[in-house]
Amino acid sequence: MGKGAWVVMKLRPPIRGLLRSGVLLLGLFLLPSGAYGLAPSLLPQVRVGAESVPEARVVPTDEPVGARDRDGDRAPPLAMAPVSQDGAPPAPGAPPVPPSDAPGGGGGAAPPPAGPSGPPKGPRSITLGDSLPEGGLRLGTGLAAKPLRQGSTLARSARSFRYLSRVGGVAFGAVATPKPGVSMVGLRYDAAAVDGRRLVASVRVAGSKPRDARATVPDWILVPTARFAATDQDAAFTLFGEVLDAVRGEQVTEAGGRLLNYHDAFKNTLLGLRLFQSDVLILYPQSADLPKGDGRYLLGHGELAPDVIANRSRIRSIQQEFATTGFPFRSYVIGDYQQKVVFAEVNGDLALTGSPYWHCWRVRDLGELELDQALKQARDKAKRKLLGEVNQGKYPSSDERQQRYDELVDDDLSQRLVVMMPEFSRKLSDRIRQLAGVNPAVYDALTSTMRLAAFFRHAKKKDPAGYATFVQSMQGVAVGPELQTPTTLQ
């Protein structure tokens, strides 16, 4: 995985089930169907096995953050994200986005076809931070990853043990609201305009006639985000992914590596690469750099090579604040949880506001016996509840019962185990923003994606057919640079 991983709490290997070798790892693991044990055999057609699940114990979590350098300077003021907060256009630009090979996400209607599929003709290797003293992170594309499928929403599942552990990355689910007096009429993609000024919203202000408001956003962010918002899935990226070759995937995680999964709209796009890096932004010193393909920076239209020295100083500043105690969270989801995205028209520009939020959580401190008891009580409660529902004619198939059983156990365990950290989350999110997003290029892409996704969801809610037509109008847009998003981090 390379030297210099400052934070390890978020990066423990995910476990394919809740229990493994009799150990319950409370935190970072995948929880598939049946993760909490199989649904009780006392129900007709339901699989047997709940009572044979081994006992569990807690793995300690007190790993401090190591302080390497002590001279972190204060960063310059925050650079504006590509979508301006005050209507003044920030740095324009970026190229078109390669079509995803499987449009849509979990649940809901998929967006129109994105264009021809197949592996992109990208660089043979992608590296991050290979010129830094710590050495580079190894980003591999050799293992075919499964698409990220997560039907539940961030707003509905922000306290769900299973959801937080499965997504544990980047998710956007907010719907933007207009500034008072502003209403949206429609959207269009102006292919004749320069890249970075092609998104046009028709809006009314204080009951006036419709007028155009242009957004300053490059195609490499615009196009995949529009496709993402066309689906009903919030999850955009996760480090806790799965690959088609389960055996080789297990070898990667056993060695301390990560498996990277993307929403279909972000797969094989530069924006997908930026979202991946946003998830590890405060975890690795290599995040001060930007990824390179075959030794050259992979940049979108309007981007510049990073100021690695300044970015390293910002990362050190974050690190130093927690050098003694370590990060108190077990994990986080980056996105728009409980955040407000507002749009307005300002002198002919579309202005969007709203900043990314690091939604941090931890596991309640429980002793071994308390944890065993909590798990047993959650299972027993789920059995009783499920039996009553089945007797009412619900959940006729064993798969439906298994899913419901998992949900019931998760609901109970989440209340007992998951501790939200709103004060720390606000402090961390604000500090990252104050430090120019730590790595401005990454933070700007993250911010623009969050704002645009919320704005597009507003448009889709207001006029579903019109939004589908808008997304379809960008079907032939080819966005570069061509690349294959990494599926492993080692």
C-alpha cells in the first residue's frame, strides 16, 4: 500500500460477513445478505442456520495518528469550486466524459444509454504520489470490479450500521432548493458553447420571463454527474468494494489493500478518479499529489498541475490537530448529509452554494459480554418481528425474508452500536474547507459534483421527462482524458 498511511482506522480490510473466525469487527466491512446470520428456520421456506453463528468479540480501535512533521503552515484562503458560490465564474473548464458501460445505479430508472461500451484506451498505469518521499500508492486496474449497487439513500440510512460500513465513501442524495423568488423552467446542453459554459438553466426570477443562467462547469464533471443524478442511487464511490474474482479480491484485502467500486456513471472517468481521491484525502500523504497516467498528470479542462508542497502542508495541518489522540471516528461518508444546496441566477450565471460534509461515526464502547448480548437480543427481536409479519402473509420467499431479517437486525444493532459525531463532523468539514480543501483540485471536483447532483435532482423532480431528454442530449459527448479507473489500492 506504500509508506506513509497516517490513518488506519478507516482502512481496515472489509469482511465479507459480520462474523469471521469468531471475531466481530465493528466498523469497516461489507455486510451482504445473511451477514447477521441466516433467517430463523422456524419460518416456512426460510434458510436454516441462525443458531450456529459463532460468538463474537470486539477488536480494539485505539490507533493514534502518527505525527511526522511539525511545521504545517496555515493555508491560503479557500479556492472557489468550479461552480461559483457568488455567481462569479471560477476557473472554467474541462473536457467531455467517457460513457459509462452500464448506465444507472441501484433502483429506479436508468439514464439513457451513455454510448459505446468497452474498456477505455487509457494509460497503462496510474500512480498517485510516486515522486513523494513516502513513495506512491499502487493503483491497479487488473481486477474487474463489480458496479456499486446500494439502493438505500444516505438520508434514510445515515445511522445504519450496515449502510455506513458498506458505502463508507462518497454519496450524494440531496435535492437543491431555489433561492426565494427563483424557479426553474428547464435545462439544456449547449454544444456550441465553449467547454465549461455548456450547461444552461432557464429560470424565472420574481415572476419575470424565463432567462438563461449559465453554469461554469466543465464537461468532465457535468456529463457524468448528470448521468449519476438520473438514477435513484446515492452511493457514488466506496473503498469497501467487491471484484468479480472473489479469491484474488480476498488476497488484496488480506494484504491490507482496498477494493474500489464506482457508480456506473463515474466508472472510467476522471471524475471517478477525483472522487476516489476525495475519500482518501486526509488519510494518505500521497493525496497531496494528483494521479498520473504513464508518468503524466491526468488533468481535466481548466485544471493545473498541483502545488504539492502547499498541499502537503495542509495535510500536515490536519494531521497535527489529531497527532496526540488520533482521529476519533471509525469511518465516514463524504457527501451532502444534512447539507443545503441552493441555486440562484446572478448576472446571467447559475450560482450554486453548499459544501461537502464528512459525516463521521464511531462504534459505542461495549465490553465483550455486552456486545454478545446486544447481538443475541437483536437476533431474537428480529425473529419475533419477522414471524409476526410472515403470519400476516408478508415476505413469501426465503430471499425476501432473509433481506427483512437483515434489516431488522441492522435496525436494532444500529441503535445500540452506532454513535453519530455531528460536532466533530462539522469541525473536520469546516477545517478541510478552510485549508482550501487540502488538495484544491480534488475538493473542487467533489464540491461541484455535490452541488450539481443536488441541482439536477431538483430538475428531475420538477420535470422527469424533461430531465431525461436533457441527459439524452449528451449521449454522444466524448469526455477525456481516457482512462480506466483503478479497482485496487495497495
